[in-house]
Amino acid sequence: MIQYRSVMKNLKLVSDIGKRVREIRKGQGISQDMLAGLAGTGARYISELERGKETARIRELLKLLDALGAGLYVLTPREVAEWKRSTSI
């Protein structure tokens, strides 16, 4: 049961990352094709990532974030806030 929950949590995280990439991209008025060109990756990868169909490869994700002028911290703001609350930093 614990393993199932872990898998489901990871799948939700993949979906959340894709949604966040889409929000940032659209907020900047950038098309998937434009982002693909800026990041040196394929528009299909971006499309599938945004729809939660593709697992984020770290190297590709870092390229996308760099092209968007963002860092990893922007992907999961709730998780970051929860982590900060749970630690005494």
C-alpha cells in the first residue's frame, strides 16, 4: 500500500510539473514551438510534458527552465513552502 501511494504521488508530481511549465510558458506569451527553439528541444516533448504524458528528464527540464528564465523552485511552490515550514531554515 505504501509503495502504491508513493507511485501515485510521483505521478501527480509529474503532472504538476507539466502544468507549472505550461503556466509559466503561457504567462510569458511563448508558444511551445518558440520554447522548443529557445531550449533546444522538441515541441512534442514540451507538449507531452505539459500534459503529464512525459516524464521530465532533468537535463531537458533545466533547459526549459533556463529558456523561461526560471529555476527549479518555480515548479512546485507548495512543496517548497511545506519544506521550509518543516525545516527550521
